Amino acid sequence: MDNSQRRFLFILGSARDERNESNTEILTRQAAQQLPEGTEQEWIRLTDYPLDPFRDRSDSGDTPTFPKGNEKALLDATLAATDLVIASPLYWYGVSSYTQAYLEYWDKWFLIPELNFEERMKGRNLWGVTAMGVKQTEHSDPLRDKLSLTAEFMSMEWKGFLVATSGGSGQIRKREEAMVKAKEFFA
């Protein structure tokens, strides 16, 4: 697949808004600047697409309601992407609550037969990005494992995990090693 056919969806899971810079978003945007010209990109900040709390009704026998509103917008963007980049800060050794809610809705989408969600996700690429305040990057292993296992379960291609320590808000820009790693991430 050439780059003109690739469509990257960047899922920004930080609880911060655009006025309070997320180190994870800064790291992700640095990486995305290196994508070849002509590579289509869509950026979704999950705080702009609030979802109702997920209710697991898989054993109820009821067919879930078809997505609408923010849920439908997230579904459409997900299905349109060849590459999904989950950019979530490390919160308690995992993804943010916004990112978790988005991923939990995948369970619902499985149960809507006309979506054929599982089959349509096969072969797509999944990437992960996180910035964290702690110095030991092994603390991010549970987050990486969550995403890589999601890719495996969905028969997606796990493409990699970009992790960097950051310090306070916006401080990732001062971490030269992190910025270099970001520039090489999609290579």
C-alpha cells in the first residue's frame, strides 16, 4: 500500500485540553510530522467526543443500538483508517479513562452484525504512543501490552510503541532523546 492510500487516525486520549499541552500529544505530533507527504491524517481528541459509560449487554440477547452522535463519529473515523495511533498518557499503568471508554465501545461494535466490525479491522495497523512522568519506562509495559494484545485479538498488525519520559506539561520538547525517537517512529 503506498502512502497516498494510507489514512492515519490519531486518537488523543489525554484528559488535558489543547490549551494545557499534553506531552503525549506533543510527542505524537512530532512523530506525525515525519510521515511522507500525501499521507492522510485525522486527529481526534477524545475529550471532544464524550461517550456515555459503556454498558456490557453482550449476554442480554439484545442487539445493541446502532451508533449515533459522538459514538458514530468515532466509529466512522475508526473504520476509515488504515493506521490507528492510540496516543494516551500513562495513567495508573494503563491508558486514560477516555481511551479506555473508546476501546470498550469496540465490544459493542462487535455485536452489531451489519457493521462487520471485527472483519473490517483485520489487517489494519495499530500503533501506541505514551509520555509519562516516571523515569522507568518499564512502568509503561502494561499499557504497551494492552495495545499489542488488542492488535493480536483483532488480527491487526502491531506496529510499535513510542514511550518517553517527559516531566511537567510541555517539557517533552526539552527531551532531545524523546524528540529523536519520535522522528524515527513511523520510519
